[in-house]
Amino acid sequence: MAGPFQVVVARLTPDTPVCGVPLEPYVLARRADTSTVTGGDLPAEGATDARFSIKYRWYRSVVTKSGQVCWAHSDREATVQCILCLRSRVDIRKSYHCSPECMREHWHFHREFHRGGRGENGAGGGEPARAPTPAPHGGEAWLEVGCSPIYTPCFEDVGSFLKLECVAHDAAAPYHDLGKVVTTLTPRVRPEPTPPRRGMVPMPPSRPVLRRGGFTLLTYNLLAELYAAPEAFPHCPAWALAWPYRAPNLLRELLAHDADVLCLQEVQSDAFAGFWQPELARAGYAAIFKKKTAEMFSKNSYVTDGCATFFKKDRFALVKKYEVEFNKAALSLADSFPPEQKKLALSRLLKDNVALIAVLEALDVPGGGAEGGEGPSAGTGTGTGTGAANAAGAAPADAALATPGTAPRRQLVCVANTHIHSNPELSDVKLWQVHTLLKGLEKIAASADIPMLLAGDFNTLPGSAAHALLVSGGVPHHHPELSNDPLGILRPAAKLQHGLPLASAYAALAVPGEADSAGLVRQRRRLDLATAEPRWTNLTGNFKGTLDYILYTSDSLVPVATLELMEESEVRGGGADGGLPSEFLSSDHLALAVTFQYAAVEGAK
């Protein structure tokens, strides 16, 4: 900065602080010539040798205002108090809750409080706390907790107010501060969210299975930051919709489920590189990613979303991947139209959706003879296709995949992850995309007799033509959606079929057994018995329906557990206008997960 300036604006958006979520203020300063510059273009005090800089000071309130509020829900009055917290000399603010149910939900925090008391919960992670200093303005006492532009609220901040002071700083002047101090106050700091606990519900296998080699696959549309607009989700508080809040909350949820394979949709390209890939790598996952073919300008850069498949490196190795771009298949199809129809065809079919297919090798050989089985071969490189037909048509290069009629020497699994077009008026495009993907998977199945899984956000309801094609192998010729075919791409209806023995994993719950557990009975009640699918996987203020599925080849895989579904009331709470995302679940979709075992063949042990 060449000359002096004054800070004129400092604000936080959103202004609700949450434990573990960084706070980065928007600061605006005015130069002597009346031009303005943002804080991001100005050095912070002590960061450089510049004479002029911005001094940031963060404070935590020490004396709370009159009245007690819930520690977990700062907008609610407290009605109950934990006596054990008082005996353990825990900060009194953390002992209050708005209801007995709230205290039970957050009891795992209290166990940590009681073990540590004030000794473990001291400010600064064990460093001696500075003495509180009276606030320059107002009657509260404040403890300085930070002096950098960004502050991340910690466990000790929960329940307290935060204050940010910003002022221009002149290192060479007798009095360093220039102009007035701009102050921003926050509401009370909220604790980390605690997503609902959803366990895996075991179910009896429908046929004999091998004893070893089981794995869990999860599918989840994460709601990309691009689409998380406040006007799209007015029921969700702005602070809970912000990506810095949602990202760690989604990560906690994924890590809690501990699946072996993750099929994620709406993974934003910059978030994949800067957050998901490094964070999940630390948890032992390898990743492949296919972004959509069109980009949007957002926050000074071009970004898009796509499909990302993660797999545990100690469970699987990548043998081959195929990247499917439906736009390339659309361009090929449009060439068959007369010139006067080609533009209309491209306008309807070019939707930028993609799929990502991975051929994985299981490192834990199924069955009882693992000790004598072959391990993973070296040098099983990867490759990419150029379109739906080409990607699926090219046989995997590694000869160990198997040839028809012979048993594979290694256990391979094909995992397809996709996000189908969302416009409900374009049912013909959805059906065409699903059919294109299935025909490609058929070609892979013909070149290698391996189990297959197909998961993702299909944006199609149970009973739709696309759903019928997936689970029944074809579409009834009288299905009403076949009449929505302005391009004639669905005719004749007899071509809309495939030969893969696909079944919906959650639909397996619909078959009652003689000794079903209470959890399995409860899980079955959350299905729509008319369609044998979950009642919903997407729940917003104006929509409720099932859009996400996990499908498997029923001749080679057997589902033995499913991730617990949720009741609508658990998400909406007491109001009809609630829904997803929320402060606890940070996507508008519900994660689905299934544990599979390999089906036993005759003579297997």
C-alpha cells in the first residue's frame, strides 16, 4: 500500500459463528484519494514490512448477557442444566440445554466436559489464558483470542459472543491506529453439528454368500456450492448453507459411515482438488473424478461439478476407468437427423451430464481360500474413453480380467457412478441417458464377467420409464412417458432394454422374513411398498421423492445390510416447511449405503 487509508466497513457473511468453521471478514478501506480497496488486497499487521496495514483483533465474551441460553441452540432459552458439569467445574454456559432431549442428544460432549473440567478446556489448547480486558465499548469483558484476518472458533468459544475490531495501522506513526475502530459483533458461537446417527441395518442374505470379501458402497449427492443458493433453500439458515460450514459437516458424515467405495455427485471441481481429494486421502481413499462438460463463472474462476469415486486403497486397486460424456453420444446421435432437425436435437440432448466407470480389483480375495489366491498384479494402468459408446466398448487392456466362459483369476468389480439430467419435463432425455449408459455397461460385461454396481443421482422417480428400464430390463410399451418423445429417439420401445441382471439394493428390504430384527422391520416401514424403494432420498421445502439408487447384478452380489433410512419428521422437525439441507445434514439428498457379499457359486466354500 503506497499511502494511508481508513477502514470503513467490516462485516461477516454469514455472521453466525460455528465451532471449527473459519470466519473471514469482508473489509473495505478508503484511501486518501477517496478510492476504495478490499481487505484482501491490503496486508495484515505483522504479515509484511509494509508501513500501512490492517490490524485485526478477535475477542471472546467472558461475561454473558443476562439470562441463560441453550449451549447447543443459541437461539433458545435454557430449561435444564447438567449438575455433573457444575460438580466438574465446567464452564457454566456449557451446562445449559433447551430440553431434556437436547441434553441427551449432546451427552457425548458432556462426557468429555466431565473428564476434563476446566483443566482440559482452558483457552488456547492448554496455554495460559490472558486476563479478560474490559471492552472499549459496552459493559462486557472480553478476552483477546486472535490477531489474524481469519479466526476459527474453537471449543472454548461455544456459547460466547465474538467481536472483531479492525483499524488501519501505521507502523511509523507515534500512534499506530489511523481513524476509527470498526467493530463487528456476532451471535453466540454454535457447537459443531451432530448429524443424526444412522447405522447399518443387517438383513439376511437372499442366497448363499462367500465368507470373505464383503464391502460397503455409499452414494451421495453433496449439493455443490454452485447450486446452494439461499433462494433455492429458504428453509435453511444462511450460515448452515455456506460452504465453509457444509464442507466439514459433509466430511464428518462420510467418515462416520466408513464405506469402502464412495460414489459422490455434485462434487465441485475446485472443492475436489482443494478439499475432497486431500481430506479423503488422509482417511485412506484414492480418487478418480469426471467433471461435467460445461463450466460456470463463480468467485473469480470457472468451475463446474461432476462425479467423484473414492475407494479405500487397502481394499481396492484401480484397474481401469472410463469417462462417459453423454454430450458426445448426443453429437453422434444428432448426426443421424436431417439438417433441419439437428439443431433441435442438439438443443434437447446436450445437457452436460456425465458418468464415471471404474473397474476395481478387490485386494481381499473372496471366499475361504484367500491365502492361496493371487494378489494384485503390478502395472494395471488406467485409461479413459471418449464417449458413452466408445468408453464402454473398449475392453479392459489387462488380460487378467477374464474371457467369456472362464473364471477370473482375480476378483474385479465394476462401479458406475452417474448424475442424470434433472429437468422433470425432459423424461425422454433422462431415459435416453440411462439407456446409453446401460448399453455401455453391457459391453463391459461382455468383455469381462464381473460383478457390477450402478449408483448415483438418477433424477428419476420410482415407476418412471428410466426406473423401469433399470430394475426390469425394459420399458412397457404402454408407459405414459414414452409419449414424450419429440425427437423419436425412444422408438421403437422394444429397443429400450438391456441384459444386465440389475436389482435395486434397497428394494431387497421389501421381502419380509420369519426372524426379522426390529431394526429391519423399522427400516421396511420407511419403504414405499408400492415401489419397494425408499419413500424419499430428496426432501426440500417443495419436493419429496426418491431420486438416488444403488443397483447391483443379482447373480454375483448379495446385499446384507443397508444404511438406515430416516423419517420425514426427523428432518422437518416440527414445521412443514423444513427440509434438506439443514444445520445437521448439509445436502438436499440423503446418503444411501449398502454392504454386499459376493454370491457363492456351486462348489465354493
